[in-house]
Amino acid sequence: MIPPRVTICVFAPSEGAASPFSEALAPSFALRWTSVAGEISHDDDLILVAGWRKDDSAACRAARAQTNTPIILVAHKATSRAVIDGLQAGADLVVPANIQPSELQARIRAMIRRNRMSSSADAFRILRFSDSTS
């Protein structure tokens, strides 16, 4: 289980796009809402872009330029083209807007777990050299 200190920045470029997520995610995660890409913090554990459309690609690129924090896009239409566009815009994952809340929570937990493991591995990487005097 992920500790309660996990903070998700919910970026809602379209008005009203984020409302379905508050009920599903608020019990498990600390949510911080924004509608401006420049308000994304390095303290966020994950960025969730709610109601993403291709027109919002610039916001995703701006977020990616600021941080390596994982980004999940919740797309209105998760067609193959939308997934490709989202990934090219800098997202780590693109999911459909009709995703089940429990699946979204599981994907968020997995992404945060992988990101933390990767950060830990980078911080504590030990290089070993063999003794070549034999």
C-alpha cells in the first residue's frame, strides 16, 4: 500500500474535466488541483491530466519540460492516435476517460512504485570493479 503522503497534481485544462476524479482518488491520495501547467510542483509524486485532448499537448510538453514526474493522461477518446499523440507529448501513460476508478488507482500505485524504485536504484547504485591483478 502506498503511504498517504503521495501527492497527485490533477491538471484539468478543460473546465469540469477533473470533477469525476475527486471522488475516486481523494480517499487514497492527496490531491492538488491546478488548471495552469506552470503550477506543477517538483514535490508532486504524479501528474494526472484530466480530460486530455490533443489540443492540450502543449500543456503536457510544458509539464514534461519542468519535471520527470510520471504523467498520466486521461483522454476523452483513447484511440490509437490519441495514445500516440499523448505519448509523444510526454505522457508516460494514456488511459480512457471511462476507466474504472479501481483500475486508475492501481495504475497510479504501480507507476509511483516504479518511479520510487527507479529513484532509489539511481541514488544507491554501486559500481563494482573486479581485481585485475591476478
